[in-house]
Amino acid sequence: MSMSFERYMFDMVQPMRDELTRLGIQELRTPEEVEEKLPDAKGTTLVVINSVCGCAAGQCRPGVADALNHDITPDHLYTVFAGQDKEATAKAREYFAPYPPSSPSIALLKDGELVHFIERHQIENRSAAEISADLASAFDRFCR
């Protein structure tokens, strides 16, 4: 029995998705879902651009997970998956100007406006603990 490429990719990527969704982070899989959630979100919103790369697995997702244990966290938690949900990711990135597309990356918005952004190069060169501390500091600053 042969497995389709789409099924193979789904099976490979699903655990990477689950790593965030089990934290209570909601996936936005379509541009319509992004448009429904991001522009009118009141308060603070964390958006994780997930990815299959090693720095997403080793630093980004663990850093986000740890940061969400902080006593102050954003009101809304979302994720889009670069390379998988391409249209949703492109739509989400429209809210991250002036930053160029970067995956993985982490955005914090307040009342729909970008207030903090962690780009891929700031993920690759730091530990999960450093990313968590960066996010916790941003939560303290913007989520009160």
C-alpha cells in the first residue's frame, strides 16, 4: 500500500502542530480565519509562525511553551504553519510589517497592532530559555 505525499506530510507535521495546540494555542489554517481573529482582537495576541525547521523544534516551540507558564500572558494565542498553511501564513504576515517573512517567528500584537516581534535569526542564535525570557519581558510590558 502506498502512502500519498500529502498524507506523509500530514503525519510528519502533525506532532509539530500538536506541540503548540496542546498549550491552548489555536491554529489559524485559512486566510479567512486569520482575518476573523487578528484585526479585531482586543487586548494582546500572540501569533507563532510555526515551521518544520530545527530551530522551531529546539528553541521556538519550547521557548513559547515556557513563556506561557509566566504569570502574565496574552489574551489570545494563535499559530499559523509556514510551508503548510501558506495562505493563512501570508495573511498573518501582513500584520507584521515592517518585518520580512521569517519562520519560525513570534509576534505580539496589542489591539491589532504589532508591538513585539522575534525573527528567525533571533531564534536560531538563542536558547529556548532566552526566547522564553524575551517573551516574558514583552508580556510584562504589553499584557498588563
